[in-house]
Amino acid sequence: MDHLLHLDRTLDALDPPRWAPPASDATRLVRKVHALRRVPLGELRPADLHTLISQRVALPYVLPLAVRSLLDEPMLDALFYEGDLLLAAADAPMPAWTLFPDLALRLRTVVMNLPEAATADLPRGATEELALFVARTGSLC
């Protein structure tokens, strides 16, 4: 996948400006996101991608990584439950997806082909969120 360049570089290097250290009273989540910006892209785990996508951090760099995982395992349990990374990616703002229409369409196809049983245990509203992603990305065709 040619969108996955620079796997040896960090978000601080690729997505300027480099973030200052978090404040001493920062929440655990803020400290985690700051720390993840210093991890080489190739070392980010699905849980890390979930956190970064959910916090809307450096989406042009982390969405392609998430899609790579989701194409292989759409219902991946990244952090909280099966399908949580898929839902985080589907909830990413549309402008982020317009940067990667080919990836959006590939993920759209995966979502459209999910068996109903695969999404049955997702949280309330998740099916509608996935349908919205399918509808939004349909305009990229």
C-alpha cells in the first residue's frame, strides 16, 4: 500500500509542529496521545490507532494504517470490543477520507460485505454509523 510510507518516522516528525510535552496535570488520555506521537508509525498497535483516530490526531497518517489492519480483520478488537477500530475509522471526518478515496472505497466494500451476525454485538447505533459511512463514502466513487 503506497500510503504507508515513512513507517520508521513519528507523527511528531511527519505532522508538524512537534507537540510540547503535556502539562503536568494532563489527563491520562492526553499524556497517551502525546506519547503516541513519538512512536514510529510502524510500531503503532491497533489500540494506538484507535486512540489517535478517536482523538482526530494526524488522520492522514493513521487512517491508512488502520485500513491496512481492517482490510484483513474488519471486526478487530483494538481496545474495547470487536469492531471498535472499524467504528473509529468510520467516524473519521469526511475530509480525512477525501485524501484517500481508494482506501475509503476499499473499506466501504468491506463494511458493505459484513455479515449481519458480525455486527450484531456492536454497541447501539453502530449499525447506523456504519451505514452512514457507506453513504458518505459512496460519493467518492
